[in-house]
Amino acid sequence: MHERLANLLGATSLAVTDLVLAEITGSAEVSASGAAALVVLAHAPGLGVTELGRRVGLTQSAAARMVDGLQAAGLADRRPGSGRVVRVHLTPEGEQAVGRLLSARGAPLTGVLGALDAAERETLAALLGKLLAALYERIGDADLMCRLCDRHCCTAGAVCPVGQADREAQAATLGEGAR
């Protein structure tokens, strides 16, 4: 029985991912990693290229190429930081693109959830929170997991399950260090 459930989950997650990626890449005319970088920069402006790459799952050299593309499109710019660090910031056009990206991301997700009634959506929210907390234990990187999240809607009136798992993991690490 778990094999069928796992297969259904896999097919659902892949179909939803395909819908979301098609919408977001079309809305700002950027790659999936470029879209994620724009959303990340909206929440954490001024990241260095290497850290930005880590948060979107790219190597430093791939991140540098991605930032080149975002800069060429007028969506981001580089600014000198301390030492050799170069900070990446959104341009006004990049900030507008983030709004389009998050709207484009939300549209197919809202459409998919329309197949469920209110009680089913509430149950699904609780189950997804549990799955995300478990996924955090395996992945261990909230920034990477939430790279395309609309953080405001996730935390408005609720606790983000990934953020909560991250805080608990950090507290546990600090507790182990005190021993």
C-alpha cells in the first residue's frame, strides 16, 4: 500500500512542480534558478554570489553565470562589499519580477487546491507541515527548501513548518554545544 501512495505522491509532486516552473519561468523570462535567486534576494538582499548560489542549489561558478544573466536582464546588480565580496541586489525591475513570480507560482497551486473542499485543505495543510518538517531533517537547509516560497503567506497567522524545524535543529545544536 505504501508503494502506491509513494507513487501517487511522486506523480503529484512532479505534476505540480511542472505547472509551477512553467508559470514562474514564463512570468519573468528567467530560468528556474534565476527565479529562485530573485525570490531569495527579495528576502535577503545583498547576499554574496557564493551564498546566493548555495541558497538556490548552484555551485559558485554556476551562480556567477546566473547573476550575469540576471544583471544582463536588468533584474539584479552587483555592488562591492567588504574585501573581495560582491553583493547582489535586486533592481526595481527585479523587485517587480518577484511580485510576478510569486503570483505566477501561486496561481497553479491555488488551482490544484481547488479540487479539495475546505476541510480537506485544512487536513492537507497539517499533513504537508508534517512532511516538510521531516524533509528538513533530511535536507537540513531551510534556505534551500524555501527558495521559491512566498514567506509572507506562509507565516501570516501560522508558523512555517520549515522555519520551526530549523529553529528546533539550531536549538538542539546549541544545547549539545553547552554540554
